[in-house]
Amino acid sequence: MKSRRRYLDLGLLPVLLIVTALVSLTAGEIRAASETADKPTTGNRESTVLITGANRGIGLALANHFHQQGFAVIGTARKPDEALALKATGVEILQLDITDPASVASLKSELQGRPLDILLNNAGIGGHSTPELKDLDIERLKDTFDVNSLGALRVIQALIPNMRMGTRRIVASMSSRMGSIEQNTGGAIGYRASKSALNSINKSLSSEFSKEDFVFVVLHPGWVRTDMTNERATYSTDESAQQLFKVITALSTRDNGRFYDLHGKSIAW
């Protein structure tokens, strides 16, 4: 009986080895599938997001967060050599001054033939402002509009061909609740007007490109602690970026032409 039991055990050994190997192989495939699923993809490639003004503040936090979540990130900066914090994130960095048509044209040439899935127009300035209207230098407000309104339009115009090659086709521009006409409480005339203009531009484009399944939205990042605000602001740049990421990545064609805050709540125009 003992010799027969040994014979049976030996006979089962190859079967056990095969079963063990199959289980191990299946587990490996499951792990590989899970790792692949964690990366946002469009077809057979990673989703690509381009973020302007990514060298500091909210732009830097967004670049870092998208990168950590598996996106291919292109961050732009006016002076890439000085964008040390952006370099530390490991994302691709390209030069861009959104007020310089030649710089925008150079970016367009650099990205020719490359699909973009998400464009985040983040670059912006607070601009000139005064407590009293009589002290306002209206000529200086041209710079505010050139950056906050026309700068974003230049980038959108240049990169529409790349966005057409992508699948998400999301264009999100960083506005502000201060750009809402209905909620305007006065002050910061130039900044408010430049953001209202940005909102209007995006609303127009949302209609013009709706048949191509583009999604144009403007976003309010919250009161964030940046160079433009102060330490009393509500959110850190990382906190704002995390919430904005959730809103942006959840957008669909149903959201085209909308104005949202960082929690996905609609803001009156």
C-alpha cells in the first residue's frame, strides 16, 4: 500500500506543477492588467495634457498631479532653464510666452503631428489695479488682457490641430469667480474684465467646436495661496490641483460651454 501511495503521489506531481504554473501566470497577467488600467490611455497611448504657466503655483501643482496619475504631461514656461521645480517633477518642458506670437508659433511647430488630449490654459497674471478709479492707468490694463484673454486664445488657435488628433478634446481655461458678471462686486477692474473676456472666448469656441465633440470649459480654482494672493487664502496649490484634476478628468461633451468651480459646481456667468 505504501509503494502504491508513493506511485500515485509521483503521478500527480506533474499535474500539480502545471496547475501551480498556470495559477502563477494568471496572477501575473492580472497584476499587469491592473497596472495598465491605472494609466489613463487613449487607444494605444497615454493621454497627453499640456499645461501653460506650469513653472509655479497652480500650474506646477497640476503638472505634478497629472504626472503622478499617469498622464503624459507637457508643461510650458517662459524660461525653461529657470523652471527648476517643474524639472524636478520629471515632465516634458517646452518654452512658451503666450504674449509672443513667435513663441506660440514655435510651440506649434515643436508639437506638429503630436496628439493632445487636454489643454489647460493656466498662465495668467493679476495685473495692474488701484483702489481708486482716478488712479487707474488704463493703458497698463492692455497687458492684463494680453495675458489672461488673448494669450489663451493664441494657444488654443495654435494647438487646435493637435487637439483634433486627440480623443478627449478637453480645453480647460483657468478663469476666476471674479470673472462672473452676475457676481461682480466691484474692484480689480482689469483682472475681472480680462477673465470675463476669457469666459466669453471659451463660450464662443464651445459653440463653434461642439460638432467635433470638443469640451470647452472655464474653471475657478478657488482662493488659492499663490504669488497673486496671500497666506490667508483658503486652499494650497496642491489642494486646488487635486480637486481640479477630478473635475477635468470627469468632463464629457455634456459639460461643453460650462463654468465650474474646483468642486464641479456651476458658477453664474
